[in-house]
Amino acid sequence: MKIFLEDVFKTSGTPTYTFVKPVEYTKLVVALRTKGRGLVVEGPSGIGKTTSINKAIEESGLKSVTSLSARKREDLEMIQLLPDFTDFGIVVIDDFHVLPNDTKKALSDYMKTLADEDSVSSKLILIGINKAGDSLISFSPDLNNRIDTISRSNRESYNIL
């Protein structure tokens, strides 16, 4: 199979050959393994948030991970129903920032409940643009010290090629 330059240095999608761990990668792995605490990864579009999460999940050997996108119509219903479930495993919601406010509020309340109960069977990971974590806290201010937030402000800081 012939590999082209654009396959090695991808400008969108998941890099196959050139993933470089961001500075925050160890913190990301530890946050993924921490039971009961929600995780928010935020930063500009295209910076490597989703790729970093996927690589950290793979490296951590985590199983039963469901990935949903707030931009996919077929995923929206599942995202809205999550607070009604127990023991759902690990769920990653990409593009959290585009969800309706009532859904964001329900998820923030649910993340607080999972943290308070020190859930070992359910974890929510939200990925969004800058200040996604702040918007989540605005719905549930008492969630503030019960989630981990990893932020990046530019591509160079993330070290994603």
C-alpha cells in the first residue's frame, strides 16, 4: 500500500502515523481512569481533542466506550436519554457545545450525581470548544470541583501534527 504525504500529515480526521502526545496527556489518562469524575476537554476546533481522548482511551485499555456526537441526529436521542440510565459505561460526547441548553443542564446535573455517588460503572467525557466547561458549570455551579477540565488554547500547545 502506497502512503502519501497527506496520509502522514493529516489536517483533519485522526492521524494514522503522526500522533504526538500533548503536554496534558498524562493528566488526561489519569482523569480517564478516575472513577466517578466527569471529564471535559475543551479547546479550538481542529486542535486534536478527540484524537487525544481516543488515543488515551486506547492506551488505558478502557472497554465499553461509546462515542456520540452532538452533531449527529441519530446520536442526539441517546445523549438526551443518558441521565435516565445507570451503569452505562464510558460515554464520550463530542461537540458538547452545540447541544440545547436543557440537555446541557441535564448532563451537568447527572455528572454531579455520578461524582457524588463515586460511580464506578459510568463516566461522562465531554468534548467541546473553548469554555465548554464554563458553560457546564453555569448550569450546575456545585459541579465545579467534581469534574476534571483539560483546556488548550492553540495547536502548538497541543503538539498535534
